[in-house]
Amino acid sequence: MGNVIAVISGKGGVGKTTTTANIGLGIALNNKRCVVVDFDIGQRNLDMILGLENRVVYDIVQVMDGEASLSQALIKSKMNDKLYFLAASQTKDKTALQSEKISKLIESLREDFDYIILDAPAGIESGYEHTIEFADAAIIVVNPEVSSIRDADRAIGILDSKSQKVKDGAEVAKYLIINRIDAKMVQSGEMLSSSDILDILGINLLGKVPEDKGIIDASNQGKPIILNPNSAAGQAYKRIASRLCGEDIDMPELETVQGSFLQKIKGIFK
Amino acid sequence: MRNKQYSVKVFETTLTDEDQFISFFNTNYNLFKDYLIVIHGDISQKIQEYLQEKELRFVNNIILPKSQGRKAVEEEIAVQKEQQQQVENELLKLSDRLHNNLKVQDTLVRSGQELTIDGDLLLLNRVNSGATIIANGNLIVTQLVEGSIRCFGNFMMLKASPKANIVFHDVVVDNSLLKERLNRVELKDNEIRITPVLKETTWVM
């Protein structure tokens, strides 16, 4: 029975889709069968980030409407044969989603995969509500800034009231990823620190990802940054994926600047 | 002092048409000769002479005190009893509220959530930015408040919360007045008073 994890953020542009792609690939690298599903109907991006843009034939709405079978629509990744992808429709909009059809689709995905990662749309409208409806767990992606935190807080509130698991009396597991941390800015006090964010949101930390300029190029190339062994962000995603697969991995401190000799001397006199 | 108490028969009338008035008293003279006549309206010379001639005793434009019948008195007593019962019920309800209507919550209140409480609330977690709490009773929040708070109770206890929007009985409370670990905000003599309850811990370096 697969584990359904929704990747949510509330605010747009914080790195949900990048996180989804990297975690999906990371889980597959841990030798688990994983499918990433793009729920951002009408604005699909995940296909590009996974480098599968030209392979999309059928999309999720066509599967739900019975126009294509699930096996026809699932696209196997070029990078790892344990990773599959289900594209969002680019022509339809959010109204194409219906609870019963989503439930049926997710149940059949559960049978075939260990991990089902759902990439939620930004915002808190019906598209978002449908994404979290049948999720067992949610990964909340935030940036260390106030508007992202508040939107995430709102999204968690909706998750806690509208998901099917909560309606059944259970609790949805919630994990936090703090994305795009700039160590220098945290130290100078311009950016919220992780402990502040954890205080505000009151959920468990899954991982921290540093700001990395390489992500833009990786997205453009369609090669998730997790494949780059020299990237700090890639390594952070690798650790996060392993933690999701049940491994106990230390959380390295990303918020202190690994400074030069001069900075260390300055630190002594602080 | 010598006092006497009488019950007097009174005939009350309003004067509009003088001729009609005179003819009425002419025909009913025997009936009204022992009555005190109360006349509303202006009495002209003609009427005054007529009344004096007939030796009718009258007063002009006086509102008479009316004694109540037994039934009316009983009704009034019943109303009073009912009011007293209502007050007692209200008090009962209030004491009930004080003992049983305290809600304790330890989960945090997230952005977009609105918590409305009829009684008292003890909140052991944060109120995040964008969240709203409306308490019709007393309110105690032990953690940081960044959202908005409306309280209509006798008092509030709050931590120093520079980002909060606090309204106590429709009056906006200045955040800078809440300085300590826990502050009591209360209404006394129509004035909002803020007193520190728990001081901020300061560590000896």
C-alpha cells in the first residue's frame, strides 16, 4: 500500500514543483517505486523540470475521465526506472477535478507504487483542496519570509479541516521543508531563522534547503539538482528523500556561514 | 395634626360644547349633586356661574390619583416575582459559566481560522498572524499573539505581543503597554488598566 504525500505551500514560487521533482527522484534513488503527479491543472511545469516535456501524451484528466488508461498515461523517467510521472492537463482547468474520480485514481496508484507524491497548485482554492483530500501526509514548503509563512499557515489550517483523513478522525502527518535559506541573511537577521519558523508553524522539520543558483539551470535543462553531487541544495534534497524513506540522517546546520579566516576572528570579538 | 380619610365619588368630564354641558347637568342633576366633578378644559364665566348656581362642587384640570383594584395589585406582584426569578436564573447561569464554561485549547490557531468562544478561554499556544479570536468571556493566552483578538470579558491575560491587534471591549489596546511575560488587561471604573503579572525572566550573565 503506497504512501500518498501532497507537496503544498500556499504561496506560489517557493519551490513546490522543484521540491516535488527532487524528492520524487530521491525516493527512486533509494530504490523505492515512486510516482510524481502534477495536480496543477492548467499550469503544468513538473514535466519540464523532470525533462519529460516531449513525452507527455495523456494527462491526469484524461485518465480520470476514462479516455486513457493509467498505464498509458504514466511516463517512466529517463533518469531512473523506479520513477514515474503523471502529467497535469494543460488545456483544462481546476473544475475538471472531482472527488470520486481522484479517489479512484489515487487508490489504483497506491497499489502500484510505494510513494505517491502530489504536486499541489499554489493558492488554497478547489485545486488545492482536491490535492490534499486523499493525502496521508503533507510536505509544506516555505521560504524564510513572512508572507510565505503566513500562507503556509493558512494552507495547514485547511489541510487540518478538509482532508479525508481528518474527517475520518485521524491526523495528516505534516513535514516542513524550509527552502532557499541564505545563511548570510539569516545571520544578519534579515531572514527568519528555522527555529522561528518552527515556532510559528508548530510542525516537524523534514529538512532545510539552501539557496542555490544552480537550480534555475537544472530546471531549464530538465535535470533535477539532486543529480548534481556538487550542489548543496541537491545534497539537501538527497537527505530529505532518505529521511522520507525512513533513514535517520543528521540535519546539518545551514544557517551559519562557513566563513573565511577574517570572519572567524570577527566572530571571536562579537 | 388631625387627619381624615374619605372616599369621594368623582365624575370626570371633558368640556367641549357649553350648551351640551349645561343640558346634560340639568337632566342628570339628581345623580351628580353629591359627586365631585372634575372638568378638563377651560371653564368660561357662563359655566362657572351655572355650576355655582347649582351648588355643584368641581375642580378644574386635575389629574386624579387612581387606586388600583385588587386584580391589578396581584398582577404587579406576579410581574415582580417573575423579574426576580429572571435575575436569579441569570445569576445561576453566570455561576455555571464561571465553573463549567472554561475552554482549554493547546493547539495553535492558524492564519484564516476564527475562534469564537462564548465563555472563558485558556489558550496554551500561539495565535498566528491572520488568525482571529473572539472571546465573550475572559481570555488567557500564554504564548505569542500575532493575529487579532477581541475580548468582551472582565479581563485578558496576554504575553507581550508587538505584532498583535488587540481589542478589549471595542477599545484598541496599545501593544507597547504589554511589556512583560504575562500582562493583565482589565476594565475598572470605565478605564482599561494594564498590570504586569509575570515578569520576563532575565538571566544573570
